[in-house]
Amino acid sequence: MRAESQVSSADAKVILATLHEIQAEAKRDSDAKHDATRKEMLALSAAVKTAFPGGDFDGHRRYHELLISREEQRQQIRREVITHLLKGSTWAALVGLLWMVLRHAKDYMK
């Protein structure tokens, strides 16, 4: 019976050693992936920070708000110009139509 327990003990040690090896390898892989992800995040963070000259986050935001405001104003002006042109064209067409009707009526009366 003693021989069987020694065999079992030896087998258990081999199994434990294999498990420890597997765990160590998994930890190394996990650490490597973690380091790679960390480096990637730091590089991305550095790239994002270059978008803010002098680290002026508020100034960067105000600049974009200014661009958005200008574009909204330009679109508002464009809408007003189109509306004005449509109104003017409609009135011109109505006046032209009225003039043609009056001219035709004048010719008809002769």
C-alpha cells in the first residue's frame, strides 16, 4: 500500500507541477496582453492630447463651438436667401401672369 501512495504522491506532484506551469504560462500571456493594451492606450492618449495645442482643452472646445456656430449661421443665411428668391420668383411669375391676362383682355376688348 505504501508503494501505491508513493506512486499517487508522485503522480500528484507531476499533475501539480503541470498545473503550475500552465498557470504561469497563462499569467505571462495575460501580462503580455495587458502590457500591449496599456502601451496602445498610452499611445492613443498621447495622440489625442496633440489635438489640444498647449493642453488648452477649453480653447479647443471653444474653437469647435465657433466652427459649429459659423456653419449654423451660414446655413441660416442660405435658407433665408432661398426663401427670398422663391418669394421674389413667385411674385414675378404672378405679376407676369397678371400682365399677360390684362394685355389679352385689352386685345380682346378691341
